[in-house]
Amino acid sequence: MSTNDHNLSNRLTTVRDYIRWGASQMNAAEVYFGHGTDNALDEAATLVLHALHLPPDLPETYFAAVLTPQECATVQALIEQRIATRQPAAYLTRRAWFMGLPFEVDQRVLVPRSPIAELIERQFQPWLADPEAVTAILDLCTGSGCIGIACAYAFPEAHVDLVDISPEALEVASLNVAEHGLYERVQVIASDVFTALPGRRYPLIISNPPYVDAAEYASLPAEYRHEPALGLQAGTDGLEIVRQILDQAGDYLTEDGWLVVEVGSSQAALLAAYPDLPFIWPEFERGGEGVFLLPAAALR
Ligand SMILES: C[S@@+](CC[C@H](N)C(=O)[O-])C[C@H]1O[C@@H](n2cnc3c(N)ncnc32)[C@H](O)[C@@H]1O
């Protein structure tokens, strides 16, 4: 940032001023948005409100409030850090939101953003016959634990297993289980896909596994380099883990269970590799695509 900005606080005074300024700076620097927000103003609001220790849903009347000189400097430094380091805002604030719930995140886990949140909210209707009968759920490739923990809220009777191969990711998932006070119903398990789960059966298996193919990974914006490669990379065609899930899920689903998997941009490769599987591709009101559902019967 240039030395001209040292006197920024003479020109910018309010919360609104700093959100506008932060958005302009990030746009000018061509920062990438895609880890929790999709535009500069929302990203700037996230960072400014965080720096001021204010809630992310601050009522607009407070946007005219004037910052102290110290607050101006803190806000400016955070926006500058976002631009200089290209870290997703969630790593700077250590907070992400999924299905309206707060999650602690850092560079050990991907920033939660799966459209599966919308399906959890509606308890996988109309596909899941009887949500009340769901007593066990597996969140495979759990990262921060966001999907499984959101499921624990949506299915209050269910026990939930959070599985990941990364011990670092499981540390973060455990923090989130504790923060949500769910340790009696939500268990964290280290496992390479299904390896550590012999004999378990679930009416619902949900997974947002790594699915980025080699070519796409090489071209991702800088923000993605701060995320664990293990959470993104999945071989040449992006299907390395998805293939294992499809091969084995039938053995871990109950008879009328459902498998739900996000494959994102690898949807075309999946359809080419499995032309005979009856994938269901739900539409999302709040954006996103590339999530399929399959009934257990299709996997046997
Ligand atoms: C795309 S991230 C998803 C994280 C989280 N479910 C979410 O939606 O934010 C994929 C996760 O899969 C984990 N993973 C990668 N390979 C795995 C494997 N073979 N078995 C289990 N987990 C794996 C990574 O450590 C990472 O946390």
C-alpha cells in the first residue's frame, strides 16, 4: 500500500467508508472472491466488521458510526493483509459460516462453501423417505466438520461420524464439535475413505471429497494455494476419491440409504466414467451445482 494511505483516517471516517474503501482496494488488486463471499463489498464488510469486533449482521444504522484512529489503522491493516497475502478472508478472521452456523477454520481445513448446506436444511427432501428414521450419518472427508455438524442440527436424533484422513483437519473438526456442544452425538474418526469403518451402516452418507483435476488445480487463483492440497487435488481426472466412494459406499449404506456427493467441476468426467448410474442432480436456490444423490440400491 502506498505512503499516501497513511492519512487515510483524515478522509475515511465511518464503517460504511471503510467497507467501500476496502471493496475498491480489493477490486483494484483483482482479489479473488469464492471462499464464503462472491463479491468485493460482502468481503470488505466481513473483514471490516471482524476487525471492529462487530457481528457480521450488524444493523445498517451503525454503518454511519465513526471509527477511532486506532480502529481505522486496524481495519486498514486487515484489508491490506487480505490483498498482500491473498489468504481467503475466513483464514484471517478464523471464522466461516455454513448453513447459518459458525465454524472455526484455519489453513488445516478447506473454507466451508458446499451447496450441500441447502440439501441438509431441507433434510434431503424429497429423496429421503423418513428423516425422523435417520439415526446415523457419515460425513466422509469432513474437513472442518461443517457438513456433519450441520446434519447433527438438522437430524437431532442422529449420531454423526466425521471422517477424514488428515489428523490436522480432524483437530479443527474436534474444535467445532466442542464449540457446538455436540460431542455426545458427533464422533471424529481418522480413516482413509471407509478403511476404519468396518461393519458400520448409515442411512445417509454425505461427502464433499477432493475433486479438482490436475489441469484445473494448476489454474486456480492464489487464494486456493492457502487451502490444503489434500482437500482439493484428486488425480488427473478429479475422480480419485469419488471412485473409491462409489466402489465401496454400497457396503456402508443401509438398504434404503442415500449417498450424497459433491463432485463440482468433475461432473462431466463422472458422467463419462459411470454412464449407467442413475445420478440425481438437484438444483440449488442459492447457487452451486455438481452434487449428486444415489440410492443404495443403485450401488449394489
Ligand atoms: C473438499 S475438502 C471438504 C471439507 C468439508 N467436507 C467441506 O465441505 O468444507 C476434502 C477433505 O477430504 C479429506 N480427504 C482427502 N483424501 C481423503 C481420504 N482418502 N480419506 C478421507 N478423507 C480424505 C481432506 O483432508 C479434506 O479435509
